[in-house]
Amino acid sequence: MASNAVGVDVGGTKIAAGVVSPEGEILAEVRYPTPHSPEKLVETIVRSIREVSDGHEVGGVCLAVPGHILAQENKVVFSANLHAIEGIPLKDEVEPEIGVPLTIENDASAAAWGEFRFGAGSEVDHLVFITLGTGIGGGVISHGVLLRGAQGSGGELGHVTVHATGPRCACGNRGCLEALASGTAIGRRGRAAAVEKPESALGRIAARRQVLGEDVTELAREGDEAAISVLEETGVWLGIGLAGFVNVFNPEVAAVGGGAMAAGDLILASARREMRLRARPPSRDLVEVQVATLGPKSGLLGAAALARDESGAYVLGE
Ligand SMILES: [Zn+2]
């Protein structure tokens, strides 16, 4: 019998733990600021799991962690936003303290699983998920199975090169999709547009303070032409990335989430257009490019579902 599970979204600024029912309902939730020392970090993860589970029957726990993981060792090997988590044997340190089985998953892959089980992909078996935030994360579900690769580090859709001589990416490479279509890239492009068009609403903000990605979205929604063209250009780069993913994975749905999706169709309309120009039939004609539906809860929900699904409770088609 399927039971409740705990999903823990370990982020660079906060840790959110939730007890989730088999149907995807969050029954209880706690949040703590993320400590940036390894000992305090483990302590806070343990405390959040104990606290949130209190009074609930829980069958398993999954940690959605930021960065590249070695799944067999239950370790994060590199995390740009949370160096303190690197190298900690999470299963060995946390499991004895909580008394239920624990697994780990990359946070974007967990979010993809959340959308697959409870959100934009819940009606399909083939899903590509991309999250546009400070960086770009991704996850792929094919035939109802989460793509992990040999070490659990697969599905890094944000670090596919789409422009050989493009801007430097946080990962050290040049021209990654992340460097061209993330919230950070929107901010950078917005600052350049503000310099070019000082009379635009973007330009007027730049005269007072630094232009951020959120400013671009807000002004575009109010009709500022300079801001709208920044988002359209961002959508073109996203579409170039999507075309590749559509050709490779032939998904039924490509769901796009993350903070930058506050812009919705201001980004997605040009992304769809570009994808259709570049991807091959019949894949390009099947895929629906849509906004992810779970918002910031997708990681927590997906992690909880993985804790249960991994123990065999989930069977495709049921
Ligand atoms: Zn990169």
C-alpha cells in the first residue's frame, strides 16, 4: 500500500520539507533558511524532516539537491549555489537520524518528476522540463522513466552549447543555453537594451539603479517595446535549445517553469516559433510547449513522489 512520503527541496537560500500524499497533496510543510556550513546543513535537513513528519506515517524521504550528483554515492560533487553540500555522504549522515529510507535527486530532475506525476506532464509518458531561473535546470522523462544517465548527472539541459562564441556561462563554458536564456541572461540583455534606448522605460530604470530580469518582465507586460524585444530574443534562444531537445527526445509536452515564466507567452511565443523552424517533423508537430503548472513546489512534490516511486509503488499506466 502506498504511503505518504517526505520531499525536501534543499535550495541555496532555503530548505523546504513537506509530507506529501500519494495523490500529490502537501499535508504539512516546514521551511528553514539554508545554513552554509556542512554540519549545520545536515542538522537542519534532519530537523526539518523530523519536524514535518511529526504525527504522519511516512514511508521514505527524498532530498532534491542543487548541483551535480553521484547517485550511487548519494553525494553532490559540485554545487554552484551551495558549496557546503559538496562531498557530504547524505544517506550515511541523514538516514540513521530519521529512521526511514533516504534517496537523493538533482533538484531540476525532481521538479521534472513533480510535473510528470502531478502537473503539466501528468497525462503523458514523454516529457521535457526546463526551469528558467538564475540558471537553467532540466529533466527528461522518457517512457515514464526519469533520465539519469550512468551517474545520475544526466538531463543537464541548461548546459547544452547553443552559441559557440556566446557569453560565458556560470559553468565555465561559453554559449550554454543557460548563458542565453536564463533569468540572469534576461537581466544582462535588459541592461544592454537600457543603454541602447535610454528613452525607454528600461532606460529610465537604468538611470536610477541596476536593471534586473524581473524589471524586464514587468515592463514588457506594461507594453515597453525595449523590454518586449528583450524577452522575444530570449525566447528565440530558448527555442533553439528546445528544437534540439524535441529532435532528441520526441516529447509530447515540453514544460517550461521557473521564475522567468512570469513572462509566459512573452517568451514562449517566440520560443515556439523558433522551435518549429528548427525541429524535425513529426516531433515538432506533436510537442506542446507550455508553462509548467506546479510553480516553486515542483521540486518538493517531485522529490516526495520519487521517494515513493523508487520503492516500487508507482507503476506506469496505473
Ligand atoms: Zn553552462
